Amino acid sequence: MQTLIKILLRYSNFLVFIALEVAAFLLIVFNSAYPRSSVLSTANDAIAWQHEQVSEIRGYFNLRSQNEQLAAENVALRNQISSMDSAQFRQVIHYTGAKAVQMTTDRLHNYLTINRGSIDGIIRGQGVRNEEGVVGIVRTVGRNYSVVMPIINTHTNLSCRFAKNDYAGTLKWDGKDSRFAELADVAAHMVVNPGDTIVTSGLSPVFPEGIPVGIVENSTLKEGDSYHTIRVRLSTNFKRLKYVEVVQNAHQMELEELTHGLD
Amino acid sequence: MDWTKQIGRYIVVMLLQVLLFDQLQLWGVCHPYVYVLCLLMLPITLPHSAEMLIGAAVGLVMDVFCNSLGVHMASCILLMFMRPYLIGAIVNDKDRLNEQISVHTIGLGAMIQYVAILVVIHHLAVFTLAAWSWQHMGFVLIETLVSSLFTVLVIIGYNVLKYK
């Protein structure tokens, strides 16, 4: 027993080191698998508030382009209203406007913090879009703020389809350029042309179908490949992202409960 | 040892990190973590396990700002684990140090060695753990190189200005 205590004391620093590192690695593993903690992330009120102040100040420097963007959006919305028929009013999709408080675009795992949280009805797993197209999926929800995993995060997979023929694929990001992503799982027999439009598939309740994702920039098909390598120019400009909308599907909970029972 | 001074420096450095260095967008590869300055400049008379605990706490706070729970924590613990061994290897006459490690006490050459080695270890750990796959190793290495260079320059600059 005494020798054991002696050995423990002799290596106590090393043991402390190992214990602390194990704790840190457990945090990394559990947090990336299923991030629960809204306190230990930028969804934390105090930290998001600080980011919001910084973004407020930075916001003054591009008011002009923001105004132009909003004006263009107004025109588009007016056109949409005038072409709406009464059937569309029975929709189950509701949008909640939110402001981007903080966003990174040049890392492998980029995140976006928005100023809406659980008190605004935000739930983990809801889709986020802006007027240009798809932005990402809500990852962590705090009281007043939430963290969104954008499509420019190497962990994100988004189910998409070609607008022209409903052929589905999976959008992934390679971590390099925030303007481009890759569309995987498109079989070789499909004809892919530069300029083809990619939209959300609507296969999950996260996004309604038909929200713009991007446009095919180029595609390559090597001899013997069974899938295309497709480079997609994303519709959303993440570098100047400011206002977003959270997609709240009234049936999302119900749909998820139904599919959950199937696993 | 003057705790108010250490904590004051920590707060100032963290503010600079979050408000200034985290906002940098230099070619998408420069993400300097200058906050390690507080860890590198800690007095060398602390018990080794206390150093590692301080590292864990400082790293955890940084993680909250980066949405990367555990990544900075693990890297800072590693940094604080290596620190006494590196000081032992670089500095011959430890008694002369009088608890403070700086350009003034160990000279510019030794200080650059000390800062550069620990910063590279820390940054490499952060970027590797954040990537969490070998697939992006090329990017991670460039990111480490550029960001470490920036961090080392800032920390050495601070030292030269403060203790010249």
C-alpha cells in the first residue's frame, strides 16, 4: 500500500495531466456527437450579447449594401404575394426572422450565432435560410440565442435535388472556399450540365422543398467512376450574411416522432 | 506572486483575442490564439498540477467563445504540461530567473525559442483537434504555421516593449 502511494505521489503530475486530458477529450467527443450545452457555447447569453455588440458596430460599415439587399427582397416578396393563390395560405411553414450575431466563414467547422432562442420557439434541428437560399441547421438552442451549423461546415450534410428532374444528391463542404460545395451521390448515368439549379429536396421536415441551394459550376466524371464529382456554387453569400429566417414547420415534431418510431 | 496583475493581464488579453484577433480574416489560414500569452508568462514557481489546472480553465473559457468544447482545453493542458520541461531544457541557471520568465531574465534568443516551441505545440493541437480527421492535415499544417508565426510575433513584441 505504501509503495502504491509513493508511486502515485511520484507520478502525481503526470496523473493530473492524464486525468485533465481525458476530461477534455470526453468533452470534445460528446460535444461533437450531440451538442447539448447551450451555456458552454456562443448560445450563452453573455457571450452572444458581446458578439452582438461587435456585430452592431461592424454593421454600420455596410448599411448601404444592406439597404439595397432589403429593397430587392421587398420587390421579390411583393411579386410573390400578387401571384399567391388561396391554397398556399394553408401552409404549415412559418418563418421567424433573426439576425446573425456572429459568423465565421474561414474555418473547417464554421458556426453562425443568431439572436433567437427557445423563448422564440426555436428548436434544435430547424432549418435556417435567407432570401438567397439555404443557410444551415440549428444546432444548439439557448434562451435568447442559438448556434446554427451552416452548410459551410465539414460536418453538415444536406439532402438536395436537381430542380430539372428531381434527382437527389447530398451536399457536402470540403472546408476550402465558402462560395462552393460538392454534391455527392449523383450516379454516372445522370446528365449534369453546368448551370443546373440545385434546390432542397423536401425529404426531411427541416426545409420545405425547392429552396435554392446553388448552381452547378462544373462536374467531372472519370473513366470507371460510378458517381459524378460536382462542384456547386452556393446561392447564399456567407461572407455578408446578416438577416436570416428560421424555418418552423408546424408538423416537424409530429414527423420526427413518426420516423423515430421506425428506427 | 501578484495575482491581480496576472488576472488583469488575462482579462485584457482575452478581450483583445475575442474583439480583435478572432475577427482577423487573413487568407483564411491565420487564426492566431494570442491568449496563450497569459499562460506562457505565468510565474515559474507554481506547482506543476496547478499550472495544468489553470491551463484547463483558460482553455475552457476560450472553447465557449469558439463553440469547440474541449479543443482549447486539451491543447492548453498539453502546453502547461510541457512548459516546465522546456524551461528546464532552455534555461541553465533557473535560480537566476526569480520566478518571472521574460526577455529580460532569459534573453531574446532563449525567449523566442521558448515561445515558438510552445505556441507551435498549442496551435498544432488546437487545429488538429478542431479538424478531427487526417483528411485536412495539409490545411491544418499551413494554418498552424501562419497562425503560430503571428502569435509568436505578438508575444515577443509584447515582451520586448514591456521588459526591454
